[in-house]
Amino acid sequence: MRLLLLGTEGCHLCEEAQEIVAACVNEIAPETQIELIDIAEQPEWQPDYAIKIPVLLEPESRRELGWPFDYAQAASFLQQFD
């Protein structure tokens, strides 16, 4: 499975989200690939996500988990795609 973590450099919330998602992936879904997307460098993502980041996005279904989220919520989100 492939998920996108949308954020931007220097965003402390994005860094916190990355730590939560990494912990979930390591423990629950180690086959999952997380791609970090810096929306500051991707203008096509900005209209939808500039004020919503960090966001964990499953690109095929377009299902997303928006901030704030904790470990349990991220784990539940990951398990939806097993």
C-alpha cells in the first residue's frame, strides 16, 4: 500500500504527524510506503490542502485523515486498507 503524507518543511505539526504515521507503519503495516509531499513545492496540492496540513491521504480512494490525529486514529486509518 502507498500513502501520501502532505505537509511542508518547518511545520511542527507535520513533523509530529510524520512520527505518528511512521510508528503506525512500523508496528501495523510495515509493507506500507509513505511518500512525503511538501505542498510548498507542489502547487497542484495547495488549493485543496494548504490550510489543512498535515493530511494522510490514500491516493487511490482519495480517503484522507486530517490533523489532528493520534496513534489510534492513524492505526485505524491504515487498517481500512488491509
